[in-house]
Amino acid sequence: MLTALFHGIILAFGLILPLGVQNVFIFNQGATHRKFSRALPAVVTAGICDMLLILLAVMGVSLIVFSFAWLKNLIFLVGFVFMVYMGWSIFKSAPGSGKGRREALSPKQQILFAASVSLLNPHAILDLIGVIGPSSLAYEGEQLVVFTVACISVSFLWFFGLAIAGRLIGGFDTDGKIIRRLNQISAFIIWGIAAYLGIQLVESL
């Protein structure tokens, strides 16, 4: 039981720690809003999306999804369109000096963006479904439940921690300069992923 628990924790941390669009976006939301509670839509949405992907991986749905070439191409296409749109929206919302946090994303925008970077990013899908799925095959019964819960718990705790860290740093950013840089970094990372998805789509056609 402990083996499944620690395996799930270590594996989930290993997949979620590297800097990526999802992490940058959640951190940015914590820094942008005056109150941590206002960043919860992004935090909770990202956690739920990761939970769904983990459950799908454990249930073996990944074997079905990635056996169809057209479905992978559709993921690349939809992901490309959304990443371009999100990058532009985030870049455009970057506050200038003295504007502070007036350009903070609304709950609806947070949910849309968080879901997009979680569900329309093939890197996230391949990491969660392609790695956690095969790893879960080593367990069954209660051990499988423990492994799955450990992975899901790490995702939620990590996103909450990122948003809290962003809120703490945002408290020192009285003129909006740090938030502006975070928005710009986030936008360029997203555009980079969009370019990669476009290349993958062209090569697969």
C-alpha cells in the first residue's frame, strides 16, 4: 500500500514540476488577483482537468484514444487554434506600469484558459495518460485506488501552492511590472507550444 502511495506521489511530482504553460498560467493568476480566492477558478479547473486525465489513464482509455491517427490529428488541430488564441489574449491582457491588476481575468476566462492548457495540450495528455497509465498497471484493487488518489492529490496541492506563491509575489508588485513579465512569458510559451503543434499536424498529414 505504501509503495503505491509513494510511487503515485513521486511520479506525479516528476510530471508536474517542469515549467510549462499550465504552471505559468496558474502562478500568473495567483499573482494577478488581489485575493487568492479570486484565482480559485483557474486552480480548481486545472486540478479537475488533471484528475480527469489521470482517471482516463488508469482506466486504460489512452490505449483507445491513441490508436486512431485522426483523433491525434484532431487534438493537434484544436490545440493549435486554442493555444494561438490564448497566447494573444494573455499577451494583450498584460498590464502596463501603474495599471496594477485591473486586467485580471474573469472567472469564465480563467476556467476556459485553464481547461485549454490542461486538455488541449498534447504534452500534458502524453505525460499524464502515457506515463501514469502504464505505471498504474502494476497495481490493482486498493493499491490502484491509493496510487490514483496520490497522483490526483499531488496535482491539486501543487496548483494551490503555485497560486499561493503567485499571490505572495504579487503583493510586492505594486506597479504591475512582474505581472506584465509573467503574462509575456506565458504568452510566448503558449505560442511556442502552438508552433510545435502546427509542425506535428503538418508532419502527420
